[in-house]
Amino acid sequence: MSLRIPLLAGTAFALAALSGAQAAPFKCPKVGGDFVFGQEANVNSLDQMASNTISTRNIAMNLFEALMTRDENNNPITDLAESYTESPDHLTYTFKLRTGVKFHNGKTMTSADVKASWDRYAKVGLERGMFANVAKWETPDPDTFVVTMKRPQPTFIELISSFSVPIVIVPAEEAEAPAMQLKPVGTGPWQLVEFTPGSQVKLKRFEGYVPNAKYEARTGFGGYKQACFDTVTFRIVTEPGARVAGLKTGELQGVEDLPTKSLDDLKKDKNVTIAPLANWWIQVATPNTSVTPTDNLAFRRAVQAALDMDEIMDAATDGNYRLNVGFQYPNQPSYTDAGKATYNIKDPALAKKLLAESGYKGEPVVLLTNKDYSSMYNAALVMAEQLKAVGIKAELKVVDWPTSVNMQLKPDTGWNFFFTGYGTQPALGALATMQFFMPPNANYKPKGDVSDPELQADWTAMNEKPDAKDRQAAFADMQRAILEKVYALPFGSLTKVQGVRANVQGYTPFRIPRMSNVWFAN
Amino acid sequence: MLAVAARRLGSAVPVLLIVSLITFAMMHMIPGDPSTVIGGLSATPAQLAQIRADLGLDEPVLVQLFKWYGGLLHGDLGRSLLMGRDVVAVTLERLPVTVALSLYALVLTLVLGLVFGIVAALRQNSWIDQAAMMLAMLGISLPNFFLGLLGILIFAVHLGWLPTGGYIAFTDDPVGWLRTSTMPAVSLALLQVGLLARITRSTMLEVLRQDYIRTARAKGLPWRLVVIKHALTNALIPITTVVGIIVSLLVSGSVVTETLFSLPGMGQLLTQAVLNRDYPMVQGGLLLTTALLVLINIGVDMCYAVLDPRVRYER
């Protein structure tokens, strides 16, 4: 008897696994309704090729699709491509397109549309630098798209599957549109009904949508997607209090970025489900290594030794954070704790010793921050106090976000540390994040914008080593070098909290709210 | 009077030119540019440089100024850098929202402000006067942002009578418009109600002490007629001046209200444009808004002649 139970259980498991492999694709348990989502930031344009803002992506990623995208675990997967092959010499990528895919205007997608979309991206796409190593692209037949490289680039598929500014596929007749003027006609499960900038964007189910039959469920931005709601309305609600009020009254069925202070109250509300999205961004400060005293490694190490990351992150996020070493998150395959010894040292005595070694003469140390992002301001505020405690004359320079970004582009604008957050790039992987540290205009502002040779060598290896393990090792080396040379001070990772009404089913928090495969229970 | 109006319109042209120049200079003097917004939080420095070049922001400021005025001479106010749309078209889309909200708030201001002011003046030093003036002070003292949040909490969350935000155009659904516009209009109007009530009270008190009022009463005219025909009519001149100012304040005050209640009006548009450094949108939008305010001021001036026969412009 005792042997039969495990046997039966094992057989049942095997059958379940088998049936799982052959399970029917996702079907909406219930269809209908208008899902109103409260979005925190205004959306100016739905031109996904020409905008890198989260607010654009929130909506546009439900309208558009690309040849490749990322799955739930950030691995590249095919989306509008049925499959792809890489030639043995690594110089040619041949994409077979899914057949019968329709655009929102009713036209069937062919390789001509893919070519026109890539042509447009090469002109106006924000990440068109990824084409630097591409020699040409061709369309041998309506279902095939071929990309030829100038030289092998092992990271090419990783780059073109990025959801940061994806190469979305639009009808060829729309592809001539200048930047920011693209008509939002895509192949996604949702199509545009109304776009009132500053107020709302309304989408409706695209009846002609052809789901990707290669998958059975939604995964990341791809997979088998189905529109269960009749319509989705993204309402721009910039005031956090109004978003909370909307969620409580049921006027909004989903919202992003719930203020931490309201969470206790919302958790008691049985009509609301809180959906925390850990690892939203890495709070970080980068030094200006072109000016004194931050050009001095011993001084930067003194700063690093003085910092208590718990205190900084607690203030920055109202307690909604996790300590995190480096530039990737522990749930990512690319995560490494290389350079761990430099993190969260919080040793004022060591800081003072290093400060004495550095020959610091009491020069002002300017922390450049802004109040548009309260987490950056609060992090700077606490760091300034921690630096003052070890004898560093820290001063805050508070400007608005665009001003601070423009100031940090130049090393001679009177700052020593710049406060920012790495959001989308860490989620995309190590390669996307490490480009912050490479010229032109590397974030740590090396003298003459000439890269540190060690970082340059690691970066080249990250891009060119054919073996993924070698590329990962190069990333670990690069992270260690950045942390040991204090080219950045990553404080920790911040959690963003989304929320939905309790009757909303299938909603899983993701970097961008996905409206497919989500439905109302009643 | 038409000739006067035409002359006033003509004199508005240099005002608009100066406004456009100041706006251009100020927008280009403040650091930061739209590349940081288009590029988003995660933009690399290389991407930012690429966006600046794409938008022509790496050209000398003088070149950009000549391009702006060149377009203006052809009636072209440019294209929003972030929305990719014609500035005039975007403005014409948003203006009705602000105009409708301001008109609604103006009606509330006039009705409540005049009634409070007149009643307080007629019952000077009574509890009614004290209560009306206390309400007026409250309206002046409380920021409309706070009033708006209070309104959301009471009327949307607790009572569920009104929505927390959003906007429905009057032409689409008048009842829906009333529901979505009432809280914003009230929070916008309350400050001006206080202002108007206090001005109306003091002006009415001054007029009610005049000899012609005493004469009218001595002649045996009914009190209501004395107040409406003789006192109020004469008090209207200073009140009209204040109403002119109130209209400007309502339009500018809509910035906060529209943001709080997610109304897609000019206030929200221009605030976002300034924060995003959308140069053509700020320059063009402010030019058109200034033109509107100039027109309102000319209209108010013309009202003086209608209200007071002693005012004659054509001499």
C-alpha cells in the first residue's frame, strides 16, 4: 500500500505533466467589461519606436508586437517571428514570420512590413545604435526576413528582443511617419479607440487578433495572448491620493504606484488586491571622477565605507525596498554578487581612515538630486548626513529632473554625485545596464570621456565572447571593477506597488501592466 | 466703440510679440531639454545626445529663434516635440475643457460671491454678515489643491456622489460633464468667491451710504428696487474690474485643479509642457492663452461703457 501511493502519485504527476505539455491554450474564463487602469504619468505619444518612457510603454506594448520579445524570466522568445536560425558563421539571421497575422487595419503582415518597420527604426528608433553592426536586411519572400551582420555579434538576439524601445512592426504604409507621429496601428491583441493626451487612452479588443499558437499562455510580453475585456481605459491620474481613492471606490479597477503610506489601509480593504512589483529599479548615485575630490579613489572609498544602505533605502522608499548588491536582481540568471565586500560597509571609523589617506581638505562635495523623484531626493538627503558624520562637507544641489540630467552630462557643472535610478535596463539584463558605464558620456565621467581600460576590456568581452558563460564572467568582472573603483554606489532595489480590485483575475504585476489574459470574475 | 475695440486689438500685437520673446528666452535659459523626457529614466547619455540631434536642439539658440519667428510669420506655431502634433490643433483640443471649467467656476463665483457680498452688506455686523465673511475668508485661505482632495475624500470616497476624476465633454454627455466638472469647478471657484464677496460687500456698503440711495428711499421706492436698480448697478463698475481679474485667475488657477482631477485642459497641458521642456508647445500655447486673456481684458473694458453711460471711448 505504501508503495502504491507514490506509484499512483508518480503516474498522476507524469500524466499531469504530459497533459500540461499538450494543454489547451488559454481561454478567457469570462469575456467583457471595461477595465479602467489609473496610470501615474501622462503619455505624450504612442510612437513606441521613438519614446523610451514607461508611460508610453504601458499602453503601446498592448498595441504593438515585435519579431522577438522577452518571456516572464527575461529570456528572448519569438513573437511575430515563427522561428529564427543563425548561420554557422554567425553572420546571418533568418526569421520565418508567423503567417496570417493581421494588423489593426485588417491588412495581413508580410516581410515587407517588417522591412519597412526596421527601416523606420533605423531612422528614428531610439536604440538604433543596435544596428551599428548590421550590414543589411532583406525580404527573400513574404514570410522571410533576413538580417546580415558585418561581423559576428553574439548579443544581437538579446538586443533586438529588448522591450526598452522595441522594434515594433507596423504596416509599411505607416512606416514613413516622422518620429512621434506614428499612427498606432499594430498587431497586438488591443487596438486604439481613443487617445486624449492628458486624460485617457481607450483600447478595444482586436477581433482579428491571431494569437501565437506556439505557446499556451502569456509569458512576459509574448506568448499566447487573449483580450478578455471588451475595452481597457488607461486614465491618467497623476495625483497618488486620487489613484488610491479611485481604487477604493472601484472607479479604477487597477492602478500603478500606490503610495506606501496608503498600503496599510488598502490591505484591510477586501475589495482590493495589492500587487507588489519587487525590483522596480536600483537606486544609485554615480560620482563625477573628473573633479576633486571625487577624482580620488581613496576619497570615493571613504564615501563608500561611510554609507548605511538600510538607512538610505528606508528613507528613499518609505520602507519598501530590498538590499541588493550590484546591478542585477537575485531572481535573474545574470545576477552576481561580485564586489559584495564593497556594499553596505557602514563603518565610520574606516571611512575616516580612508578620508585621511585621501588627503581630503574639506572641499564641498555636491550631491546633485531632484524632487521630481522623491526616492532620489530622500536618498541624497540621508547620504549627505552620513557623509557629514565622517567629516565630509556634503551639500545638496536640488534642481528638477531634466535639469539634473543635463547637468550630469557635463563634468564641469559643479557636482560630485548624481542621483538616479536604473529601471528598465537592469530588468533587460547585464548588457543593457553596463552600457551606462561606457563612453560616450559614461556615467562616472572619466577624464576626457576615456573609458577605464579594465572596464573597456570587460565590456568588449561581454559583447564579443561567443560563449554565454564567458560573457557572464566578464559582466561579473565589470561589476566588481565598478564597485571596487567606486564608479557607482548602488544603494538597493525599490519595490513599486500596483493594485487591482479583488474581482480582477489573471493580473500579474510586471514591468508594464499587461492587459491580455486578465478578466473580471464577476 | 468698434473702432476702439479694433485699436485695442492692434495694440495687443506688440504685447503678444513681447510675450513670445520672453517665453522663448525663459524656456531656453532654464537648464534641461525634452531629450530627458523622451529618453525616459533609463536613457543612456548616448541616447540623449541622439535625441537632441534628432530634434534640432543642438542648433544655436539664435537659429532656433529665427525658425520660431519664421514659422510664426506664416501662422505656424510649430509642432509639439513630445506629442508630434500641431501646437494649434492640440491647443484647440484642450482649450474648450479649460474654458468650460472656467465658465462653470465663474458662474459659481458670480452667484455665490455676489449673493454673499450683497447679503453681508445689507445685514452689516449681523451674524449673517459674520458667517458670510467667515466663509469668504475660508475660501481665500484654503488652497484649492487641499479643497480638491477634501472634496474627493468626502464626495467620491465616502458619499460616492461624484467621480474621483476624469473628464466627459459637455457635447458627449451634459450630465456626465456636470458630474466630472462640479468638484473641480467648486474647488477652483471658492477662492474667487471669497474675493468677490469681500469686494462686493465693501463696494455695496460704500454705495448704500451715498446720498442718491438715501434720496431713493426718501422717495418711497421699495427697498428691493433701491438695492437692485440703484445700489447694485452703481457697484458693478468696480465689481466688473474684479471679475476681469477673476477670469484671469480662474484660467491660471486651472493648472492645479486640472492636474488634481485629471482634466485634459490647457493648465495641465502647459504645466506638462514646461516640465517636459516642450519648447514649441509652451511658446505656442502661452501665445494663444495670452491672446485669449488680452481679448477678455478688451471685453471687460468694453463692458464699462455698457454699464456706465459716463464712460465714452470715442471722444
